[in-house]
Amino acid sequence: MQRISIYTDPEKKLLIIETPFTLQFELRDIAGKLLVTGNKLKQPSIGINIKPFIKGTYTLKIIIDGQQEYKIVEL
């Protein structure tokens, strides 16, 4: 998959996705429940508000040009 950077900003309570590409994303909890879905269009990055979520393991599904990739995210 294309170049992508994913990290958390604990101070701002955001999960940041940086990539120059348009993408779709889904954030799910460990049980598979869909929590957040969205798109990143022309901006260089997107911030997902993680304030309402408890600490734990989550799955981030990213779709770029029809290609899917799953990332494990610790919040």
C-alpha cells in the first residue's frame, strides 16, 4: 500500500492519519463494533477524535484506490 503514517496525539485526543492519497477509513473496537467511519479527501492529514474511547486495542481499516489494509491501533 502507498505511504501512510498513523499515530496518536494524546494531548489533543486524536488519532492522526497522514498520507497524500484520498482514502476511506473505519475504526472498530476489539469486538468488531464500528465506531467511526469517514473519508480523507484533499487534506494532507485527518484527525479522528478518540476522546470518547477507552484505552485498548482497535482495528483501523484503510481503503486507498480499492486496496484494503488493516492496522492495529493502541489507544
